[in-house]
Amino acid sequence: MSIFREDVLAGKVAFVTGGGSGICKGITRTLMAHGADAVIVSRSQEKLDEAAAALVAETGRACLGVAADVRQPETVEAALDAALERFGRVDLVVNGAAGNFLCPASQLSYNAFRTVMEIDTLGTYNVCRAAFDKALKASGGVILNISATLHYGATPLQAHPSAAKAAVDSLTRSLALEWGPLGIRVVGIAPGPIDDTEGIARLVPPDVRAKMIAAIPLKRMGTIQDIADLSLFLCTDAAALITGWTVVADGGAWLAAPALP
Ligand code: HXC
Ligand code: NAP
């Protein structure tokens, strides 16, 4: 049972990149379960259609899947237009689209580094910028950027996402400063390792898993629901004074780094 009222987000519309899978599908489910309608965005229309149907069945709210590549501003704008056409508003923007793989910096191709920077950092900016113009500047809202803790110290084999997420955190602060006067809060979440996700499948080899968990102060990985619940809090008026800040939700993992391989 949720500690929030089931209708706390009634009348709101969420636009969630990466919402067709993993953590951001969980975030979308929780926002919808609390009254929001949603638009989920990623490259694969097939994946989005399947996810949207499941989310509608689970929550009873409306959900539209729109294919777009966050690296391409014109597809992002088209997705926002589709969201506005269907629902007439966008109040909550979640930037969760990301790309990652383990690779030593010495072996990253120029394009590999650029690809992750483009999805995580430019993609986040593109969505913020388009959502600001088309919806948020007129009526305010919340932008939630999904970050990581990789860059708080330095994480081996993760130079590319570390640089990308550091830039995302910086953007969270800058946009909060500039857009706060318009009633737009810009916040972030930095999850630690979250179980049952593509990120963990890619980054944590099975033989490292038990050792990694043993090093986490709370002695467990996060769940998708942990991040979804925090997202809900940040999207409600319970967090009305929070902006520019990225909240760490990792069971203390980064304090005990190295938490990843
Ligand atoms: C080295 C790699 C590589 C790998 C791809 N590349 N995979 N280099 N090791 N394992 C290189 C390619 O060779 C290519 O460079 C360049 O990266 C672009 O690859 P493409 O496949 O053409 O890119 P694209 O189709 O756009 O796919 C992007 C992707 C892909 C990031 C590579 O994996 C993807 O779509 N990922 C989305 C899902 C995902 O990653 N989810 C996990 C998020 S978890 P060249 O030079 O050959 O052209 C996460 C967790 C953070 O972010 C923190 C956890 C604690
Ligand atoms: P995931 O399921 O793979 O989520 C990434 C999503 O991004 C996918 O739905 C993917 O869908 C979409 N995407 C990728 N490239 C895109 C592009 N160019 N344009 C539009 N959409 C794109 O992985 P996850 O593990 O749940 O991660 C979700 C978020 O949490 C990411 O921001 C990640 O960095 C962050 N995070 C995860 C962990 C973890 O432990 N898993 C820890 C810290 C932070 P398509 O393939 O359909 O495009």
C-alpha cells in the first residue's frame, strides 16, 4: 500500500523517456497508480506498445507509447506534440533514457564515448529544452533526471557514463536555477545498483554480485520500486521546496565504493 493518496497526481501527465523498460517503466507505473496519465518514449515502438498495454491494465490510467530517439531533437519534439495532442498537457518529465556498457577508456572508440554522451547528456538536454518550450514554461511542472553515483568518485570501465551523468547533474542545477521562477522544479535521482534491470545485467557479472551486495551498508541492492517511490515523492508537492538537487538512493553503496566491478 502506498503512503501517498491514490489520486495525488490526478490530472497530471507524465512524459517518461526510457519508460518502456526497467527502472523508468516502474516509475511510470507508480506515477500512473497515483492518478497520472503517461507518455512513454524510447526507440522501439514494439516495446513501448507492449509496455503501455501492461501499464494501462495494471493501473487503469491512460498510457501512450511514442517512438523517438532522444539524440534527435526533431523526434523528441514530435513525441511531445503527440503527447500534447493526446492529453493536452505535460506536467512531469522524467529523463531515463540511457546507454551503457563496460569498457576500459583505452579501448573505447571515439564513437562509443560519443554515443553514451549523446544518449544520456544531449538526450536529457533535448527533452528538457523541448518540454520547456512546448509545455512547462506556460504552466510549470517537474523535471526528474535519472542519474547515477558512478562519477562521485571514479568507477573503472565507466568513463563514458560517468562523464555523461556528471553533466546531467550539472544540467539539473543549471535548469533549476534558470527555470525555478517559472514554477519548474528540476530534480534528480542517483540510484545505486538496482536489481532486475538491464543496467545490472550489463555491469555486474554474476560472480561479482554477492561481493557487491556485501559491500553495501544496507546489505541489499535497490529495487525498481525503491526508485519509483522516491520519484513519486519528488513529483508531488511533498517535495515542493526541492529543486536543483540529485537525491542518492543506493543503500549507502557509493560511500563504500568500489561498489561496481
Ligand atoms: C565497447 C561498444 C560496446 C561495448 C557498443 N559499443 N557496445 N564499445 N564495448 N560493449 C560501441 C560500438 O562499437 C559503436 O562504436 C558505438 O559504441 C555505438 O554503438 P551502436 O551499437 O551503433 O549504438 P546504438 O545502436 O545507438 O546503441 C547504443 C548502446 C546500446 C548504448 C551501445 O547498448 C543501447 O542501445 N543501450 C540502451 C540500453 C542500455 O544500455 N541500458 C542500460 C542503462 S544502465 P563504433 O566505433 O564501433 O562505431 C545505466 C546504469 C548506470 O546507464 C549506472 C549503474 C550503477
Ligand atoms: P533500461 O531498461 O535499459 O533503460 C534504458 C532505456 O533507455 C530503455 O528503455 C531504452 O529503450 C531507452 N533508450 C536507450 N537509448 C535511447 C535513445 N537513444 N532514445 C530513446 N530512448 C533510448 O535500463 P535501466 O537499468 O532500467 O536504467 C534506467 C535508468 O536508470 C538509466 O538512466 C540508467 O542510467 C539509470 N541507472 C540505472 C541503474 C541500475 O542499476 N540499473 C543504476 C543507476 C542509474 P529503447 O532500447 O527502446 O530505446
